Amino acid sequence: MGPVELRNWIAVTLGTAAEQINVGPRSVGVLQQILAATCEPNNEVIFARRSFEAYPIFVTLTGAVPLSPYEGHDLAAVRDAFTERTRVGIVCSPNNPTGATDDNESLSTSIASVPSYILVVIDEDYVEYVDEVDHVNGITLFRSYPNVCLLRKFSKAHGLAALRVGYAVAHPNLANALRKVALPAGCAWTRIRHAAQSSG
Ligand SMILES: *Cc1c(COP(=O)(O)O)cnc(C)c1O
């Protein structure tokens, strides 16, 4: 059911193992898998407000609790908001809709200071548009921390929103969990490939 060819291509492009790539039905679909795999009712998910409009919808659906609103990513405030019920922190950088970016060193320091059972999801939807050299480098942080996962997609910079393909870059435990909660045959890419093959 996995789009193996696409997964392998992404892995080669990013320089990761193929097992670290989870392709899904858009990145919001992959985020839903991440929250399903990590959260139970009464757990908390921390994100900036305002940030991507799907986060509060998902968090309510998964029974986790959004914390108090603030503008942009005040990383110290995010860190202080973590409690023992927190399972996930989402950092959208550059942030949608404010466009605010975060620097790699500050985020790295913040990640180092949170407990390792908290998953830090870095949503890199607009990373292709950034040219600040000190901007968050998701792949570097992923390689440095076992509790970091990246969310990427083809919808924006590649102009392929209708294809509905996104993916997570995840370490083995999470990658396995994501496969378990994946929507069966949910990836449009797989269906397109099958359709292309069966029609020759
Ligand atoms: C558009 C957007 C998404 C959703 O991307 P899809 O691949 O279309 O699901 C996720 N995160 C951010 C920050 C976005 O702007």
C-alpha cells in the first residue's frame, strides 16, 4: 500500500533511510496520523496561535488540549507550556499565516531542553521559500534529536496540492506507528501509479 518508489526517491533526495519516510494523504493526513499515534484524551499538543489553521481542528478531534494563544514562536514560552500530559509540540517554520521564521540554534536549544518523550513536529511547508542562512534546518535537527519529526509536502512550492501527497521524516518507532494508523490505500500517488500501470 505504500508508494515505495516515491518514498525511495524522497529518501535519496533528503539523504535519509527509506524507512524514515512516511508518505501519506497530504501532510495534514500525515499530521493526523502523528497525533493518532502519539496522543490520548487529556494529552496536550502545543502550537503557536496563530499558526496553521488545521492544528486546532486536529487537536480537538484527537482529544488533546491546545494551550494559551500567542503570536509567533516564542520558543521559551512553548517550552514553559509543556506539562507531563504534553505529547507533541508543533513548530511551523516559516509560520503560516504570519510568515515568521525561527533560527536553527534557538530551536535546537529548545528541543534539547524538553523531555525526550515529547515529539517535536517541525512543519516545513514553506521551507523552500526561505533564504535566511540561520533558518531552521529540519533535516539537521532530525539527525540530532530522536524526538524530532518533519512534515513536508508537495502542495505549495511544487504546486501539486491536488495530488494530495505529503510525508513525514520520522525515526523508526514513530515511522512504524505511522504505518499502523495509516489510511489503507490512502495515498493518491499509489492510486495514480496503479491507474497509470493498468492503462499502460
Ligand atoms: C497548506 C499547509 C499544510 C497542508 O498541506 P497539505 O499537504 O495540502 O495537507 C500543512 N501545514 C502548513 C503550514 C500549510 O500551510
